[in-house]
Amino acid sequence: MTPEHGLIDWGIVAIFVTVYAGMILGDLPRLKLDRSGVALLGAISVIGLGAMSTAQAASAVDLPTVLLLFSFMVVSAQMRLGGFYTAVTRQVAALPLGRNALLGALIFVAGALSAVFSNDIICLAMTPVVAQLCRQRRLNPVPFLLGLACAANIGSAATLIGNPQNMLIGSVLHLPFDGYVRQALPPVVLSLGVLWAWLAWGPGARASANRTLPNEPDRSAKNAAGDVVPVELASGYGPLQAPPFDAWQSAKGLTVATALLLVFLFTDWPREVAALVGAAVLLLSRRLHSSHVMGFVDWQLLVLFMGLFVVNHAFESTGLAAQVVAWLATQGVQLADPGALFVAGVGLSNLVSNVPAVMLLLPHLSDQDAGVTLALVSTLAGNLLLVGSIANLIVADLAQKCGVALDWRMHARVGVPVTLLTLGVVWAWLRWL
């Protein structure tokens, strides 16, 4: 190795450490950067350092994953603009159910929707409606909102399109869609049941059920269709409002989503190509402007993916990651082993977030069973802490704007035991298989 290459390798290591420090902290001190900005600047630094050419950086990006993620963002935008998510939540809220039965219905609906559409979008659309439902029924909203966040995370693990990390794992390891669903769906359904049981009958459930929402100023409004719209609603997705229910636009989105699921289950057509065609069909509209639909695409998440692809590829080229894995092997730690993968997946997912964690671990896995394990573990681990997933943060942020305090302590009282119990379910299921 020449001195010049040695300096470049150390520069790559410094960039890698800085980028993942940003993943842990959420930003870099004294700089107006979020995780996406840190990943983008890291990729630019790698190219500027001369470690990679622009062509090499482009080839480092897993394009099928990015295209699949973009396409399903368009599908989710269609459903959001059609008012489908809000309408479904309102229908569930109108059912003549008691507190625990209503909680179970909301958990099931959130989990089922998150298995097909983005769990983040589900939380974004359902949180204001759930908060308003609890206000109207004089119910303590905290268990319902925590149930929504946890159910969205758990449900998204059921398929390879439920969340970004699953899309990445499925694309890189070429997991069969139907085979993954057969392995993942049973523990996901059982985990949703565990979540419901804990919120309905676990420690503190009785006191929580008896605590009603205090009379405080209603910080929400309604649009012409009666949909709840929190005042000054804003998040990483930009200001959003709940649109009125449009049966045609919702049916159009559901038709495309159903067709894509059938394609994934019964054909060998590349998933990213099929999804792109589906997105193109939805963009061909006389009523929804393409710029409006594109406004619901999470461009920051796409930038985060692409930036991390470049930085991780550059770090892999130094050989240091392979050396660390080889050293762990000499200590008896094989990343592909279920136990080691469980520990690494849970730890890294809560340290740097689940998408960066999966990107770090994937290059060292080749077995499809390890891919299924990583998908389930990295997703369910997001329920451990409030900062463990974007869906949790969305619910907490929108709850506050609706006048409901939901801090990390409240989340931990449910998130920690539910995560440990659901990971136990996954471990037992995979061992039994």
C-alpha cells in the first residue's frame, strides 16, 4: 500500500466515523444538518477525497432498492391524497366497541396497512384521527397512540415492502416475496397480539384505562369533509393536511397495490420494475397533479439511502470491516449465527437507527434465513426506544400538536417490554422452524 493510498484509507475511516456519529446523534454539533444531510456530505467527501469517482459512487448505490422505495412512496401518496387512511381510521372509530376491543381493532388495522404501505405514512395519517377519537370518547389517548406506533412498526415486518430496511434486505439478498411472507407473517401476527395484550391487560393497563383526557384546548380543526387536521401540522414530510375521502382515487391506489402484491407473489418480474410501472400508472391522472403527489415522496430518506450506500462502499474498500468480522470469527462470534445477529441487530438499530444498521450488517450476510432474521429483528427493535424509528417520532410529534404529551418515558414503559416479548416470539418461531 502506497502512502497516498494509506492517507486516503484513513480519510475514508474519518468520514465513516463522522457520518455514523451523525446517525447516532441525529445531527452534527453546531451544524444545521440532519441524518440525510450528514450522509449526503459524507458521500460528497468520499468523492472529493478521490476515494471514488462519480461513476463508482453511482454504481455503489443499490438502484433497485431506491426505485422500489420511491415507487411505493408514490403508491402511499396516492392513498394519502385519496383520504383512504383517514377514512379507514374513522370507520374503525365508529364501531360500537369497548375500550380494549377498539384498541385491538386499531392495532390490527395499523399493522395490516403498514405491511403494504409505508409505516411512517400510516402513522402520519392516523395519529391525528386517533387523538381526536380518544378526545371524543373521553379515553386516555396515550395507550392508543403507543399502540399505533408499535403496531405500525411490527406490521411493517410482515412483507418485504413494509419498510425501507426490508426493501433493502429483499433486494440485496434476493429474498423471494412469498417465502418471506410465509416465514414472517406468523410471528408478526403473534407480536401484534402480544402488543394488544400488554396494552389491554399488562401492568398499569387498568390505571391507564381509567385515566381520561383532560379538558384542554382542542388544537385541531376539521376540513370540509370533517377530517381532523392538527393546526400547524409539520414534520419531516412537510406540512400535510387530511384530504377528503375520494373513492375513485382510493380505489385506483388499492387496485395498483393489489396488482403489485399479486405480481410479487406469483411472478418473477423484478419487483422494482413492476413497482415503477405501478407508480407510473398512478401518476397518469387528470385530477391529482404529479407535483402534488411528488410532494409526498420522502426525498430526504432517498438521499439518506444513497449517501450511506456510497460511504459504506468506500469503507468496505479499505478492508477494515472484513478484518473486524474475521477477528470476531476468531473469538467465536459469527454474524450469520441467529444469536449474534439478534444482538447486533437490536444494538445497532437502536444506536444508529435500523436502516444504517442493516446497511452495516448486510455485506456480511449471504444466507436467506439470516436475511429474514435481520428484517424481523431490525424492525421490531425499533419499538424499544422512542428514537428507535421514525414512526415513533412522527406519532410523538403529532400527538404533541394535538395536545397529548408523549415523551420517551411513556414510550419506554410500553416499548421496552413489548420489544423484548416480541423479539422472544420471533426467536422462538425461527428456532421452531
